[in-house]
Amino acid sequence: MSHGSSRTSDSVLNRLVRLREELARRQVPALLVSDVTNLRWVTGFTGSHGYALVTGRDAWLAVDSRYTLQAAQQAPHMECKRLTSSGSENLAALITETVCGDLAIEADRMTVAAYDDLRRRLDGTVRIVSQEGIIRGLRVTKDAAEVDSIARACRIADDVFAYMCGIIKPGISERDVMLELEWRIRKHHGAEVAFPSIVVSGPRSAMPHGTATERVLENGDLVTLDFGARVDGYCSDITRTIVLGSPSSEQRRVYLTVLEAQQRAIAAIRPGAAGKDVDSVARGFIADAGHGDHFGHGLGHSIGLDVHDGPGMSPTGENVLAESMVVTVEPGIYIPDWGGIRIEDDVLVTFHGAQTLTSAERGLLSL
């Protein structure tokens, strides 16, 4: 076993310990995990379907015949059980062999149909109780192996942006930029794309989540790239905005406003800081520059196995930053019929404050 795989295995075992501690704190005797992302977090299993059951003493992973070998390899610390089909007809029987009393389900991750089916099959032998956010709450803070995977995904994003600066030019379409960007992630780095990449240009750059079109880039355009890589299941998420040709004075002014807002927000990140207070640092600076109505979305979000991996920083958010969280910091200014500028980096909350994991050029680039 390689050092990296050993570290990941130890990490998964530690997560099982953390989960059991949280179940004990909540006085939950047993938890059924059905969400595939939570399943990966607690077991290491990367298949698309399965169930894990965790009690203070037992921990098993149930999969159908498609995944029995994979589950045994990826989750050696779990007892592997066989589902008779992907429809999970015998799941209730497996549960009743282990659980006496209450069984918690992930109410925020299980469909009503799946819940009704399981309740019917258990037929009162085990009482289902609703719990929300048990594992998602634990996932917000990252262990060393998780941070390492995110950091590697960030380095890929940095490389891809540098590469794209040699590709982007007037005459190429947004769609071709997007395809080249994602090809670089997959082919050159052997990674996965974290989410559908955003490439918007000219007036379309005022669309924070615009999708790439056949629009051809022109001299004078603002071009925004929002993309990420996925390594070991963990995501990076970076945004850069560039100018084709010499920037106008207004483009320069708006860009420097967004950059300063971002850097002030990063400087305010520390354990114990309220997410809405960090958001306010950037939002207030942008408002003072006359663009309060042009920054509508939250300042950032947690990242991890999901691109949005938990609460982030917004004007109404009640979350508090904690050591080992990884969050995006992505202020933007979007002016209709003019364009938009967003700068986004991934930041690790440390004991001393913040460590920026992405390092692609943040200064205003004109290509």
C-alpha cells in the first residue's frame, strides 16, 4: 500500500470515530447512510449506490453485486454485506439483524419514496427517526488528507489558468475556450472536472453563472473563467477575469475594486469569525465604491467532496468559521450591458487566520 493510500485509509477510520462520537453526543443509537457523497466520506467507497449502517459497535456497508469487489477493496474496515438487487429489497432484513430500537436516517438526503419504502419493509420492527446534517456537519472541517486532495486540485486549476492564458484570443468562441479548459484538466492532469465550467465574455460576463455559448471573443472583452478540478473526489473552484486587449479605465477601476474587496475579506478570515461578518467586509468595500447593487451573491461557500460542501459566507448566513474549513472567497461586480468581474480563490481556515490554496495570477491580465 502506498503512503498516500495508507493516509487516506487512516483518514477514513478517523472519520468513523468522529461519526460515532457525534452519534453518542446526539444520543442516536444507529445511523443509516444512503447519500453517496456521505457514504464515500465515511467508508471510502466510491460507487453510485449502497448503504452504510453505523452504531457504537457495528459498521457495515451493503452493496449489490455490481460493487461487492469494489466495496471490499475500498472499505476494508467495514463489514461488507450483499444487497440482493439495486432495489435493496433485503435492506430491511439487514437492518433488523443489527438494530434494536431506533434507526436514524439522513432526512435531508433521502427521498420521500425511499423513506416510505424502508418504513413499510421494516414494518414497525425498527422505529425510524429523522436526523439532518449529521455527516454534512462533520464534513465541513477537513482532515489532513482532505486538505491535501483539495490543495492538489487547486494546483491543477492554477496550471490550467496559466495554460489558458496562452489560448484565449479574439476570434475563439466561449465554447471552444470551455472545451480546451476541460480537456486540459482531463487529459494533461488526469483529473475530473469539478463542475460544468463557466466561460462568459463581453456583456455576457455580467452573468455570474452563464454557460458557454458560440459567442466569439472580441478585442476589449472581459472574459470570466470559473472552473475547478476534482482530485480523489475533492474539488477546487477558481475564477479569474481577464481583458482582451488594453483595459479601459473603467475596467481597470472595477477590477481593482473587486481584487481589493477579496483581499480584505481573506485578511478577515480566522477561526471564530462569523461568515456574514467576513462577507460584510467585501460587500461594504464594493458598496463604498458605488457598486452595492452589482454584487448580489454570497461571498463564498465551503468546498470539499461537493463544490458547495456546506455553509459559506453571505449576508444572512449564521455559520461561524472554524479551523480546517476550506472556503471560496469570490466577490464580484456585474453591470448589465457592460460586463462583470469576479475573482475567486480557495482558502483554508488555519489557527492563525487563512492560507490561500490557489495561486494563479490575480493581477489584471490583458491578452
